Amino acid sequence: MNRVHCGPEMSAAYRDLATIYDHTEVFGFASGEKSGSWTAPQSWVVEHATLTGPDGTVVADFTIHPLHLFTFSPPFKGTISRTELDEHLFSMPSKPDCIPFHFRNQYRHWEPEWGFCISQNARDDLPGGDYEVDIATRFEPGMLEMAEQVHAGELSDSLLLIGHFDHPYMCNDGLVGCLAGHEAISRLAGRKTHLTYRMLSTVEIIGSVFYAEHMAAANNVRQGMFVASAGADAPLAYQNSFSGSAAIDRVMAHVLESGDHNATLHEFRNGPLGNDETAFDVGGVGIPCGSIMRAPFGVYHTDEDTPENVHTDKFEQMTDLIGRAINVFESNAILKRRFTGLPCLSSQELDLYLSPALMSQSAQSVSSGGITEALTPELMRVVQDRSASKSHLRSGALNYLMNILPAMCEGDMTTLDVAEKAGLPFEFVDAYTDKWVEKGLLEKNWVNPFASPK
């Protein structure tokens, strides 16, 4: 669909999205409404657009591929020379076979330029002579729309996921990042959560600017994370919020480092791609916002960003990663001991000793008072089900966990503190400390990641 900043197919696409994902609301701002120095654009309607060469060959046609036409191109009809035409063509020499995406009119919609996108090879082959241009478009009042899916928690404190729903006829850039966020929210269905989780599918930058001013405070959005290019054949990269010290930064660093992701970590807006984090992590709004993406990828901003280049396994990994981050937010707890002195973890009474036999994932008990038959597969299943890395469950780290846990439960440290210090996945440490609670050794009290420190 022709998913541009404001247009009839964009509106239809949002409504299709809302039929797929429950608890999704479409709303918007009328053309001409202001948010600071930004203005909601008019709706762009395309009837037809063709570029015909001197010999009658159709060089570009919106109906063949919408990327042939500059987004938000104004109407134009006339005959122009090859030299004049060159000022209205856009191609990418670095990708000579691709039709590129020309988007800049949408950010200067008060004086748009007409034009066509063609491959560099096609452009190089254009003969001299006169060309016929027939662009029939119009601008009319409309709505700068967006769609938000909400999983309501016990508290209104919200983590906001954000994605670009625009970028016409492209998949990984925009759309698939949105779908990963919506999938992550949908997979919370039926689960009681402390926090509220939101996924906002919106228009790049301008939609987030309007949401940040008009909706974020009312929805008690405390922190955010942009989700991009979830299915691309590219490495994972996380960009911190501006401070680099937000809860979302710490949690994402942990889940990436405790998984087999080979991900890179970057400072704010200093990674492969910049996105809408600037609309939230800015003066007057003050919502820390990181971004998770797969980038760079070779078909970026071209007609080759198609469903065939969306990799299901990479999409699922991104969705699971978001789910792991949410799990840390929901399960991280202050640890308070209910014992004095060093517990004998291998005793029959406690039976909490993490034997190296755990590494084999065997269901056999360790004869010298090791971990029980039930506990071994249970802990391993927690790690597997939550997509954490089993390769991080090294025997040395397990031994270190048993050594440090008795000293890290004075009521001033959390499960995440222990997981980070032990170098183990949060999921494993959370499940293991739950066993300590069952044995009466610990109390665990959930900590709101967005609460101000005392």
C-alpha cells in the first residue's frame, strides 16, 4: 500500500492493522494542526503518474511501482527536454539496478518538487530528446494518523515501543519493525503485568513529535524504545537513550549480552540508523528512548525491500528479545535474605546446589546432594523458553552465583544486579532465586524500573 505520511492508503493500512491486533486504536491530527514548528500535512492522493520517452517507451509509471514517483509530488503535465528532466530524476549510483525511495517532499510538504525515481542503469540509458510528463496528484485536508496497541498493567507507568508505519512498498524499513513491536505486545495477552506496555505505529519523526506533545504525558509514558528493520539480514544493534543510563538501556544491554546475538551497543544516535528517539529524548519532553534495529542492510530505501528479504527467524529473534526485556521489567526484584550465615545449599533440606551436571541438561540427580531431578530441567526450560543463551550457563558462573548470592540479598540489590555480576541470563537467576524463596531463604519484592531512586 502507498503508506506515506498522510493519504488514503495509509489510513486504510492503519485500519487493517487494527483488525489484526487487538486493543489497537487509530487516532490522528487534522491537516494544518501544529506541534511546535511541525505542521500536520495534507493528504496526498495519486491518480496516475507516467514518464514517457521520445520513442514512446514508458520510463516510469506509478501503477507499475509507486516508488517511481517522488512521495508528495505535486501535479505536473508537460513536455520537457532530457536536460530539464535530469533535474527531476533521483537514482542511486551505489545501487544501479534499484529504484530508490525519494522521501524528502514529506518533510517540506509546503513546497514539494515533482519528480521520478528510476534505477541508475535506466537513467544512464535515457536518450536525448523530449519527454512527456503526466503527473495527476492532488492535496486535500486529511489526518496525520497513527495506531497504538495497549496492554494495560496494574500501573499506568508505560514503556512505549515505536515504529515507522510509513515507507510505501517497503518491508523491513518501517513496517516489519512495527509488526515485531505489535507481536511482542500481543504475546502479553492474558498475562497480568505491573507496567503498561504500548506499541505506537506512526509516521517517521513527525508522528512521534505529535504523540510526544499531545499523548505521552496523558499515557504516562516513562521510557521508550524504537524498533526497526526486525527481519533484515543484518546484525543487531542497540542505541542508548541520550543519558545512556535509563532502565531500558541497562536491560537491553543485558538481554543482548546474555544471548547469542553478536549485537553491538552504541551511544545515542551514533549507530547504524537514527530514528524517532529524538522526538522523545529531547528538552521539554524528557522521555529516555533507545532503539533496537538490524542494520545496515543492503536493500535499504529501495524497491528490493520486499517480503522475500524478510527473514522469519530474525524477526522472531527480535520479537523474543523485546519479550525478554519486558520480562526483566516485570520480574526484577529487590532481594532480602531470611537467613543468617552461609546456607548449606547441598543439604537435603535445601537441595539448591548448582552442580556442573546441570550443564548436561540431564534429569539425573547428583548423588552427592546436587540439584534435584525436577529443578534441573525446570531451570533449563526457563532459559530456553525465554530465548536466553544456554551457552552462558557456564559451570564457573554457576559456582560464582552460589558464592555471591548470599552476600547480595541485604535489600539493596536486585535480581538483575546478581545476574549482571554473575554473568548469567536474568531468566536463570530469576528462576533460581525463586527456588530460594520457596525454601524460605529470600523475599523478592518487585521494583518499578521507572520509580525515582530514594
